[in-house]
Amino acid sequence: PERFRGFDRFVAREKVVAEMESLGLLEKIEENPMIVPYGDRSGVVIEPWLTDQWYVNAKKLAEPAIKAVEEGRTRFVPKSWENTYFEWMRNIQPWCVSRQIWWGHQIPAWYGPDGHIFVELTAEEAAEAARAHYGRAVELKQDEDVLDTWFSSALWPFSTLGWPDKTPELERYYPTSVLVTGFDIIFFWVARMMMMGLHFMNEVPFRTVYIHALVRDEKGQKMSKSKGNVIDPLDLIDKFGADSLRFTLTALAVQGRDVKLSESRVEGYRNFATKIWNAARFCEMNGCLPKKGFDPASVRLTLNRWIVGKTAEAAALADAALREFKFNETAGAIYHFTWGTFCDWYLEFIKPVLQEEGADAVAKAETQATAAWVLDRILCLLHPIMPFITEELWQRIASDRSGTLVGESWPDIPLSLRDAKAEAEADWLVELISAIRAVRAEMNVPAAAKIALRHRGASAETAARLGRYGDLIRRLARIEAIEPSAGAEKGAVQVVVGEATFILPLAGVIDLAAEKARLDKEIARIEGEIVKFDKKLSNESFVAKAPPEVVETERERLAEARAHQARVKDARERLIAAM
């Protein structure tokens, strides 16, 4: 009724109730508790309001888009997200594409004097259509609504390349290979790009859709200002560098799992960047500079053949993981090879060749060239993840090089470079030194204490290796002498590497009884932790009600405690055998 028009809806409602009451039509008024939504920014009550809108028949557009994924023309990684895509697309509703805002692409619809609608590409075409309809020129008014942002975004794969014109860019780059996006816009953006691409281009817009994880805080909580747990990436970059943050996010990008980001993880990978820098400095100071025409297949020294093969293996692992979008495995392969093999072992192995006076000149030259080649490959492999430090080092190491690292090809290192004999020998050396170091750490042997290494049951090959690498073993494992065992020894700990038993006499170096007491105490402490974790995880209420990330953290802590328990028990058993 006209008497109610123009009022605010809340005022109008009161007037309607008052009139119903005055007419005797109001039976009763009841309190009806309900949830009333409010706008986050405006604080205004949000209520439905029926208006005329423009819609797209999304069901018709969805059918070929569903078929494209079913047939594998476009795939989702991880594959499980296809289910989300299908769920939305198979239950799709008409798509409302009109919005009542002041910016955006205006709806291409014009209204004549009698309300007749003309939908055309341009105002000129609308005027022509109106002239044909009315028989004369008339004044048209364009609809004031604008297109939904996602409608415009859905055209992005081809509209940015010059469409509707047939440009060289459109010919070359459509369809593209990979779309990287978040799970929360699979329907809003991915599905709509699929629909529009197939409708206008008759081809899917991308071959693969990689759905990345959600970055949460270190406890697995979603970041929000209200919780105060937002981690500003710019703060992390200022503190640890962009490369460290990039590597952290890559290393934590496990398919199907959210990223738990903590400052300590970024700090840890900052240390990795420092390790790379120091390794490059070591190579530079020891003359390990890139040699033109160097052929890694030509190296002769065992340790050089070993590191060349390990480089090929690491590159193959990184490449295979990258092709499957397992970015964390790519980062892990490069990280473990760079730090755990190249820096911790190879550079230590070659120090005598590079630094001792009287070292063989031919061996030194080969080792310098090999170390430079491996470092160069590491920088290439790391560049997509850590572009800044790798670019800096790549240009610094060889100042006469033209171009940039970003313009280099991805390393293609044949696995034929692997040498089984060299790998067996060098891996044996690493295993032996690691075993000796583990015993020293477990038994609290003072770092400065040098102990003897005796062996029993060594084959001729092992004896020869002990002769070849005796100096390295003595230096890296802090051994004073390597000799055959004369028989059973009191207070000696044994380790087995290959077919040989190695004996480390610790009597007089450590207090065996006191060390056993320490290990007993440590085992008791760990068992207490395990009982605590077990009790918590066997509590059905805790598992059901606690956030999944909290339960997962407790399970990880339990697994770590059990692994630690096993290591300490092994050390205790070795110690008892020595007493």
C-alpha cells in the first residue's frame, strides 16, 4: 500500500503491525529467537531482498567442463580435488552474473522507452537493433549493473592474450600447461575458466590444476587478525631473506596437507642458505672454478666419480618429483644432497687434496673442476626455489660468464654417470665414519679424546680401503690408530660395517658405570614421556574433540620419543656388552 512506501524496512514493519492491531487482525506476538547475520564492515543487518538480476545457464556450460576432467584433458593435483570440482559442477545452479556496485564491466544490455531489452556487444549495435525494432532512432539506457568479478576472471586465460582477435600470443599460450591456485576458489574461478574456455575457445584453458595448501600457523591454526597469529611474510623476508621463506614453503608443500609455518623453520632454511654461501666461498678460495669443456664422465678419482654420480641421482630425484608436482620432495632431494652429501662429506673428503702441500697436481686439478661442476649444478637445481642467492653466487663464481642463471637450461644429468664401484666404496667410508661418530656421541666421549679403531673379520677389500682412506678416517672420526684386533677387549664397544666388526676401546676414556647410569636415567625419562603421550592418544574424548592438527602433533611427538628410546636402548646394550 502506498502509505507504507518510502519508509525504512524496520519502521515500515512497526507501522504494519500497528495497523494490523488497529484493525483487530493481530492475534498475538511471540518472541522468535533466530540468528541474524550482520555485515562484517557495515554492521548492518543482512536480509534477503528480491530484485531483478541477470543469469547465465551454467548447467549447459558445465556439461563439457565436467566431461573434460572425466576424460583427463584437464587433471587436478592432488587428484582428490576432482571430487570437489565434480560435486559443484554436477549440482550447479543458474549463475547470477549481475552486481550492484560502482566498478566493473557494465552489463551489455540496453532498455528502450517501453522497457524492451537489447543485448549487444556495443552501444552502437544496440542503437541499430533498437532502430530496426522501433522503426526510428530512440534513446536507450544501459543497465547500470556490472558483471560479477568471477565472470570477468573466467575470461582471463584467453582475454589477456588478445581474444577475440586471433593473436600470435593466443595461438602460442592457449591452452597453458599449469594453473596453480587454492582449493577455496575451485568453483569460483577454476570451474568458470573451464566453462568459458571450452565455450569460447573450444579447448580446455589448462592441462593441469595444481591445488596448493593453505598456510597455517605452527600449531595448525588458520591465521586471522582476531587470533593474533598472522605471520607477515614481509617480516620474515626482512629477518631471514626471501630465499629462506621460499625454500620453507616449498619444503613444507606436501600434497594434500596444509603448511604449518613457523619462524623457526624459516630460520633453519636461512642456515641452509648460509651453508650454500660458505660452500661456494670454500670452492672459490680453493680454486674450484668452472672449467670450460669439463666432462664429468672423464673423472678418474673414486671420490670424484662418487660425487658426480650422487649429483646425477639427486638431479633425477628432484626432476621426477617436480614433474609430479611434489615440490617438497624436490626441495628435500636438493637439500639432503647439498648439505648432507656435498657439504658434510665431499668437501671434507677433498680438503687434503686441495690444501696439503705436495698434493698430486693432476688429482688436485680434477678435484677442483669436479667440485666446481657439482656446485654449478646445485645452483641450477636450487634456482627455481632460491633465485636470489643462486643468481648471485653463479655470477660471482665465474665472473667471465655472460648472461644470467635464470636464462640457463634445467640440468639434464644422465644417470649413466653413476659408478657402482665408486658409490660402494665412498658410501662404506661415510657409513664407517658415521658409525664411529654415533658411538662417540651416544657414549659421551669427549670431543678432544682420540681413540683407537680396531677391526676384526675385514676382507682384503676392506683392509685395502682402510689403507687408502686411513688419513680421512683418523681426521674425521678422531681416531689415533687403525689396527687389527688382537682379541676380546674389556670396555670396548663394537659396531658392524659391511662384513667387518670394528672395535672402539673406551676403557679409561669414559666412566662406563656412570655412563650406564646416565643411559638408564634417560631411558626412564623417555618411557615416562611415552606413557604420557599414549595416555593422551588413547583418550577417545581427546582424539574426538581436539583439533586434528593438535592430535597429529601428539602422534608425531610419540613417534619421535619411541625412535629416541630405541637409539638410547641400543647404546645401553652396546655399553653393557663392553663392561
